[in-house]
Amino acid sequence: MSNRRRSFKANPFIKWAGGKSQILEEIKKKFPSGLGDRYSQYAEPFIGGGAVLLEILNNYQLTRIYISDINRELVHAYKTIRDNVKELIELLLELEERYLPANSAERKDIFYQSRDRFNALKAGSDLTTELAALFIFLNRTCFNGLYRVNAKGGFNVPQGRYKNPKICDSANLLAVSAALEGVEIVWGDYQLSSAFIDERTFAYFDPPYRPLSNTANFTSYAKDEFGDQEQIELAHFIDAMRAKGAWVVASNSDPKNSDINDNFFDNLYSKHHISRIEASRAINSHGDSRGRVREILISPHEE
């Protein structure tokens, strides 16, 4: 890959539930000491908002980078930014120029018409630049930047209340596009990354977090749930990647926030090092109800 140290720093282009920007400094402490040398590859199989990816792209020269997600529209947005950013910017500027001068009633109409159009395109097989533009537009204007789908797979998050949302950040989109040059972008399950991950790889896993309560899982963005069995399967997969010699770091919620005796992850990752860190997160379905909660970082024991 080409030299990735750039004069303009690429930042996440979407808001994302559980985004890692606010705890990035803690995650960086878990990077392998040989990143760029012994570890010349990077894999992130739950890409989300991409804060950790962009930290890597902004600051390290690696030979190969792999990202993936099961959210098809999210993956398509990354591919569109990498491959067709100028047309994407044109469409976003058109949406911004329509939306920002509009009054509240007009904005509401534009939002819900755009959501209907997005879902119509989403239901089809053609992945267009318009679909990616609407994905970013809805992310910037919907409630709390959530991505949630109904039982039929339709995006159903309501409009947010933002006075002046930044719908088209052209400079950052161009920087992200340049940073993504040569990155392998895959739509699919995290297990597909097994073919990429080897002893030269630093891999970061940020799966859907285990809910802290029965009502806390309001940020799901796929029809299929990621329950305890899926968490267990992921832990086994991480063990297998560690056995290959990869350096693996993972994030999740800390069950001890709600039950001090809940040792689910402590038992599951007993062979790994577990750090507990604080983050400011929405703690229920009301976006204005936020608090400091602990999260966990799972990493290898220092070599």
C-alpha cells in the first residue's frame, strides 16, 4: 500500500452507535508494539464507523488491510467512498442544498421521502451511488445517528432534531477516499476474515455489544440478533485467530455494570487480558439519557 501519512486527517464519515472515537486512546494502548513491522496487516471485521481503521490508515504504513461488516448498505458506503467519491459528493450536496434551507415541515417531508426511497433501493439488487448518498444523508439527519431495521429489513429510524446537520463534508470524504485506496472491503460475516488473518495480522473486533438489560438492545442494525451464543462463537473464533499468531483486540460491554456477579466475559476470555474502561454512552432507548458506563477491552497478555 502507498504511504498513508497525510496532511489532512481522515475522520469517520458517519455517526455510529457505539462508535470508538471517544475511547480511541484506550484502544491505541492495546495496539501491538510491532505494528507496521512484525504486524504488517490489519483486519477489522465489524467495521461500523471506522474510527480505529482510520487511526491505522492515518498513522501506519501496512501492506494489506481488510474490513467487513454484515450491514450491506454500510459496506456499500465504504466502497462508494473509495471508488466513486466525486459522484457521491455531488448527490450529497444536492440533498444538503434541499434540506438545510427548508422549514421544519419541509424537512420532515424530505427526510421521510428519502427514507422511503432508501428502503426501495435497499430492497433491490442494484447498489447505486444514490443508495450510498441516502445512507449518509439519513445517518446525518435521523435520530441519534442510529441504524435500525424492522422485521422486513426496512430502515425505520425517525427524523432527528438538528438545526444545521453537516450532510456533506466534502474535504473529509475526499480524505477518507484517499485513505481507503487499496483496502479490501467485504460484505459478509466476520468469519470470512479467517482467510485473511495470519501471524502478521493485527485484528480488531467490535461486535454488537451484549445488552446490559433486556431493553437495552435498541441499536441493532440487522434482522438477526447477536446473542450470547454468537458471543461465545466469536470468542472461539478469536481464540483460533490468536492460535494463528495474530494480535487480536476486542471490545464489548461490561456485564458488571448491571450485575457485579456477571462473569460472562471474564469466563469467556479467561485466557486473555481484560481491561475495564469508562465511556459515555446512551444507557437506554432515550438518547438524552446518557451516563458513564464501563466497557471492556480484550487483548493478549503482554509478550
